[in-house]
Amino acid sequence: MIRSFYTYNTGNVDINDLLLSPVSNYQCLLIGDDKESSRGFELSYDTQYNNYIVRIFTPSSREDWLLALEYIKALAKEFDSEILNERGEVYTAGNIDKFDYESDILYGIKSNYRKYKKWRIRYLCYFWYN
């Protein structure tokens, strides 16, 4: 699949230099699809452990997850390596499509809703007592 490449907030970075340089030259790259992403995901390289890190925000959209999983799968194929998530679960390029990203989306929405409810109660109490 060929995707269009758009850049935002690159400052004085030449796009050709960016594409030809190692990911380790940057703290992280924010990757997303201009028409479909809600938050995108971060791609970075850990020089200490020599591995790529894909960080997907919680919650993220289904489209962000699918794009991130596409990148993860491509990296695993390219380097013939396993995929390890933050819970210690191991996947391969052949089975990463089975990762249950929908539960992460739901967890993130529920978590944000609980935080919003607490904030709203505190905010109302603040005004109530002042």
C-alpha cells in the first residue's frame, strides 16, 4: 500500500534528509494519516537496546491502531524479529493482526470518562464553595 506523505511542524528539517536519516537521529517521529488519524503514533529507536519503539496513545482511533500495527508488522518482517508489548506478550508479523486493540480503545475511553467526571465534580464543588 502506498501512502501519501505529509509533514507538519518539521521546522527547518529537509524532508529528504528526514526520510534518508536514521530514526535514532530524532527523539521520536509522530506518524499518522492526514485524513484518518485522530492522534497518530510515535516511532522511535532505542540505541541502548537497539530496538524500535512504537507508542500508541490511549485512547487512539481504530485507524491509528491499524496504521501502527501495519508499521509494527513491517518492522518485524524487515528485521525478522518478534514483537513484544508492554505487558510482555510476544507476537510475530504473522499474528500481530490478532492483537486486541479494541480493548485498549475502550479502556482509554472509560479512563478518560472517569477523569472527566472527577474533574467536573471538583470544578463544580470549587465554584459551589467559593
